[in-house]
Amino acid sequence: MVGSLLGTEVRRIEDPELLRGRGIFVANHHVNGVLHVGFARSPVAHALIRSIDLTAAAAAPGIVAAYAAADLELPIPPPFLVLNPLCERPPLATDRVRFAGEPVAALVGETAAAVADALELVDVDYEPLPVAADPERALEPDAPQQFPELGSNVAGGERDPLGAGVLDGADVVVRARLENQRVAVVPMEGNAIIAIPGGAEREFDITVYLSTQMPHGARDGIAATFGWAPERIRVIAPHVGGGFGGKGGVTSEHAAVIGIARRLGRPARWIETRSENMQAMPHGRAQVQFAELGLKRDGTISGLRCRVIGDCGAYAGFGGLLAIATTRMMAQGVYRIPAISYDSVAALTNTTPVGAFRGAGRPEATAMLERLIDIAAAELDRGPVELRRQNFLAPEDFPHTTVVGTKYDSGDYDLPLTEALRLADYDGLRAEQARRIEAGEHLLLGIGVSTYVEITGGGDGEYAEVEVHDDGRATIKVGTSSHGQGHATSFAMIVADALGIPMESIDFVQSDTAAVPRGEGTGGSRSLQLGGSAVREASEQVLRRAKELAASRLEAAVEDIEPEAIRRSSAASTSAIRSCSSSTALEDRTGVSPGTNVPSRSAVRW
């Protein structure tokens, strides 16, 4: 083939459906006879529940059922990642509420409007308790405890025995208390679910339309919650209006809706409002960092000490674990640091649970380390760029294992920094900054510099399948799940580049556990790295097999077979592809990205 499609600008193939108003999201997916679910939420952050009176709400017009936790007796869904199993979160609050917005009752009605009206009639008797909203204060001995049986608000943590000793021998130590503030995820589309009950006589026990980043993970979470076999559960993610880390796993509300649909034998749906989303979708960041950087007088870094508090929010969720795991993992950044001490603690507070958001612990490490470098540059009267360059890991240092055990495959950190400085005209900006200061101008110029490295592509691999049909079209199936990133376009470009099939002749299948056998979904910047690599490998296997078949038919050597790109019509390839009359599945495990140590799974159909 001449040239390559990769790296060129193309029109996104997933956009026309959305631009023309034909895209299906959970909220506009029509299901006959669907019931609407709404949640009565706690207005207080911490309280004992003395009683819940649903009598008036249950009798309201259009209401089919009203449930408190004791009425449904739902199993507890597994968290996305377990930090402390003693801090489980029930689908509906039982004896106490632990954050404002926690659901305490569920109403089911024929219309969403009827449910909204009836929620005003739910009567809950709360006995307010003292609140621990600040993660530092939550660690004090006399702080109000979320789980008294724990004896404290410490959900987990690790202590490094090196302690302050890593700063011994430093000529200069700079210190800072840094607060990586709590943020809301706020995707354009909040949580949304439709649960359609099935049964033994049907193909599935439950079919769930879900706004999620990880359909197969959601399927497995539902299976673990309700005791169904995974193959008896179908999860479909239609168009998803953003996720940013906030849509992984099975939430309390998801479990409640599925339990209600199962109990009533009718489809049930819940569409999260924006105010619910701000209260109940896991928040991000929420770390308090006490950091110290030791340096020699010449600017060489000698040691780093970090003491990090991760705010779990209510319940021991994913968020508190990030301070212990991924923030620590990236604590060394791009620098040569000979000694690091890293202590971490996950604190329970009476606030919205904390989860993943846009980097999930890794940007927090960069913010901490880069702020220390700037403080050190000011203390030593050095330029921020100069001090960074002096301490960069050099290309000859790779492959490199950091002090905390993170493996880097390769790197030349000065090269991109030099290019960024050139593009920004850094010297010109510094000159203008100095001129304004000297002239006494009121409008000054601030200049920020940051360098970082970040681990991506987590998980145990990814699934991809490429099938070429008799008419010359191709179908891609992947285990990743796009929610706006453009997977259909990106993966079609890979197949088109490898096989010469026009992008408009490539169909894309994702986010349906009945159509795609497995997958780890989308998160942590893994989709193109792992999913794309699996698609590429599957395409190459198809091409290798096609060349073998063509060589056999033409009585030629395999190495003499050259594919020709299809320029105008997919029909042009029909005669070449039809020789592949049988259908089989091949699987291959290949490395996909230097240093990730994560294999890719690719299944090829021909």
C-alpha cells in the first residue's frame, strides 16, 4: 500500500448520528411499560435514622411502590476497588447516613413527575450526629467516627520506615502543605440505568442499559451482587455522555434499580438529575499533602519525604486508595531522586465518596512534586527550568526503576521541554515579565513550568476482533467503551491502514456484553494503547492469513503477495475475500507498549 492513513486528519465517523439527533442514550431509549425510580436523599451529612415513614408517599398518585432498605433487603454491591471491607456501603442507608445526598428510600412510579412529587412526602426522622468533614480533623482522636466499630476514621494506610532520614545530608530542605482540592466529575450526562428483568425461560436474567465506562466490569459487578452467572447478564452502554472516571463499577443506585425491576417484574429506570450528580457521583482529587524536598546547595536533589492524606469521603472508596497507590507510584516523577519516604493514610469523612477523576492519583503526585521544585528554585535563586533540567533522569538511565518501584521503559525529558520552551518563546516571555516589573506596571505576567511522566494503560489486556466479510466490508469488535473519545474513528483508521479497506466500509461494535465476549472498558488512558494495539494485531493476523490463502490459490510465495488498497468501492475486494470461506477464531497474546508489562488479547475472525 502507498502511504498511511495514520496521522492524517479524517472526519469522525461516529458524529453524524449524534449531530442529526439520532443517537440513543439511556435517557431517550424507549422501553414499553418502564417504571421510574427516584431516591429520597439525606439532607444532613451524619445522622442516625430513627424511622422512615413512606405511607403518604406510597399513596400518592402514580406511585407503584415505596421502599426503605429493610423492604428491599438488597445485597451490597462490590466497590470498584476494595480499600477496607469493614466500610461497606449499602444500596440504601440502614441505621445511619454518612453524607448529604445518601439515598435512604426509593420510590417507583408510572412517571418521573409522579415520583418527583411523591419524594416530597417521604418522612424520615434523623437524629443528627457530629460531623467530620475535613480529612485532617477526621484523624484527630476525638473526631466523630463514621464507623465506631473501627475505633477511628482511618480506613487504611502505609508508613515508610525511612521517615525523615531521607533528608539527612541535605543542605537545603523546602517544605509545603499542599491541598489538592476536591472536585466534582460533572460529565454532561449523569448516571443513568434501565433494568429489564428476564428469567430462566429467556436469554438473560437481566438486561441493563447503563451509562458506563466499563460494560463488562458492570456485568461482573451485577453478577457478584445478585449471584447470577455473568453470561446470564447483558449490559449495553449506548452513547455515553462522558465519564472522566466517575462511571466505573456498580453504584448503590444501580443495585437498587436492578433489585426493584427484579422484584416487580417490570423494567425500571433511573436518570440522575444534575443536583443528584453533584451530591452522589464520586468526587475526585481530595488530598492533603505534606511534602519536603532535600537538595544540595548546587541544586542536586538528595531526598523526598511525602506524607499524604487521601480523603475517602463516606465509606472506604476508591479515592482514599489513590493516595496510597497511584500517587505514591508517580512520586518520583521525571527526576533523579536517590531516596524517597512516602507515608499515606486514607481518612473517612462525612462527605460525598471520592473516586477516580482524570488521572486518578497521578496528577496529584505531579502537582506535589512540581510545586516543591518551584519552591526550591526560588530558595536557591535558580531558574525553574534550569533546576528541572539539572535533575532530569537522562536517556542513558533507562530502563529505570524508581525508588518506589515504578518501572520506566524509556525517556528523554529534556527534548520535549526544549520544544515546549521554543514554541512558547519562553525567553521572550521572561524578558517581558522582567520589563513589566521594572516599569512598575500593574498588569504583570505569570509563567508556570511543569514536567511530568504518567503511567497509563492499566489492566490485564484488552479484546479486539476484526472480521472481513464476503462483500469486502469489515467489522471491528472491541472491549473498550467509548464515551466521546472517538474510538470508532481511531480503530477504523488502524484497520483501514492495515487492510486497505475504506473507513466507510468498516462497522464498529462495542459496549454490548452479548456481542463482545470480554473487555476491560475505558479508563486510565488505556483504550488506544491497549485496545488499539489489539485491533492492529488482529488486522495483521487477518492480513497474514489472507496472504497465505491468496498464495495458495495463485501458487505463489507468500512473500510475493502484496495487498492493494481499495480506493473506491468495497465490492472490488469481494473476489479476494470470498476465498476465505471458513470461519474460525484465532487468539494471540502480544506485548503492546514498552514497559507496561500488560499483554493484549486479540481475536481474529476470517
